[in-house]
Amino acid sequence: MMKRIPFLALWVLLLLPALSWAQENRITGRVVDAKTKDPVPFASISLREEGTGALTNEYGYFQLAGLEKTSQDSLIVMTLGYDRSAIFIKRGSTEDLIVELNKRFIELGDVKVVSKDKIKALELGSDAKNPGEGMIQGLPGSQYAFFVKNEKQKKLGNVRTVSFYIGENGFPREPFRVRIYKADGNYNAPNTDLLTENVVVSASRGGEWYTIDLSTYNIKAPEEGFFVAMEWIVGGDKFYTTNFMDNYTPYGQIMRPTFEFKESRTWSYTIGKGWNLLTLANSAGRRYNAMIKAEVDMYK
């Protein structure tokens, strides 16, 4: 006599192959320095055709869902201080990849010695006393970059500090990475890194300015100005990918906006999609910008 399989058991049996495929069809690995084999944290991982991405955690590990739209794709790996890398992959289980990145050669400029009495501090960027209404929050791997413009065409030296107005909501103490860029991308978007080292910081509280001292990094400020960006990252051994949202729900620090300027000076970056200019404005026609400022050396 044929035994009948209970409906629930039958449903589980039918589901097992799909679960097995879901577990197998994924991409996991680690990004390391090609020379030292040390882990590379907070590297951006993206699949060109799939349009998905991930961020390596503090120990260089990453994971993201495998190919669904195509049978083959390019895994693009980019991060601060290293050359871009691309790996050809095929659909199916692609686990325990080791991606080795080569350090980018950085050409240092000439050191200029100037008497201290010929240098004074100059503040660029937001000058607002109070933040505007609204919030600016990003997912790990995303960035918001504000252009601190040298409006009076002063002769600039090195970057001293950068400051972010951290909102009182969210989790203000979560770590983030500071990025400094030249405005030499398409349509003057952020592009070339001026700060070529990892500067990961954490504010003690929200509802106020948080300032980071960059004077030891000898960053020469371009005469026209430069971008200061906050990059959201993932601390510890957590994972973040654009298609494993159930594993980690990011909700870190929140920046506040400013409506001081009539022009849009803020760009946003998303893994796999690149930079986009924010063009929001309030009823008075003032543009929505990230509340960020910098202090630089100015030659008298």
C-alpha cells in the first residue's frame, strides 16, 4: 500500500532543491593586499551586468548572491589606495575567492616650506549655525560628497581639518570613512582621491559638528576647492550586500542638510551606479546640500 506524504512534508521536500540552489548560487571571498596578503577592508564589490554589489567587512570578507540575469559577468573590485580589479565569473557556486589587489603608486608632490607667519586658517564650506530640516543617511559603501569651494580664490595650502554635522537621530557613534576628492570627474564630479589612506572615525555623539584632524596627511588643497565625503562602512564581522538585506539592516549615523547655497554642491555615490548630483531645493530655491566644512592653510 502506498503511503501518503503529509502536505507539510511534501512542501518541504519540494522546497529543498530551491533552498539548495539559493545556498549554492552565491559568491563569497576575501580581498587581500597582493604583496602582504593582509585583508583589505571596506572594498567595493560590484557585478557589472547584475547591477548588484557588496562591501568587504573589516576583515576583507564579502558575500553576495550569484548570477541570475546572465550566465557570466565581471566582478569589479575597487577601493581606496589600490588599483581597480576585474574578475570574470560564471553562473553557479563561486565561493572562497581570493582577490589580490595591487597598491596604487602615489606620486608625492614637492614639499613647500613656508614661514608660519605667512599662513593663516581659512574655512571653506558650510557656515550655518543650525542645520536644515531633513536627514542624509546612506547604506554601507555609499557616500555623500560636498564640494568645499574656494569662492574668494585664495591661495591654498594643506587641508587642516574636515567637519561633518552629525544628526541627533540614528546611531551617531557608528564608524565611517573620510574621503577627500578632486573635482575632476565627469561634469566635475568627485574622482581622484586626495586622501589616500584609510581614515575611519566615529563621533562621540550627535546633534553637533564632528571635526577630524587631517594635518598629518599633507593633503594639498586644489585652488578651486575639493570634495569632502562621508563613506558609510560596516564594522566588525558583519556583511552588507545589496541582495542580502536580511543579514544586516544598516542604520548608522545621519548627517543633517544645509540650505545656504543656491547651487547644488553635493553628490551621492552608490555601489555599481557611481556618482549622481543632488538637485533638491526648498521653496525658496535654496539647494539641499550636506552640512560639511573644511579648514585649510591659506597663504597671505
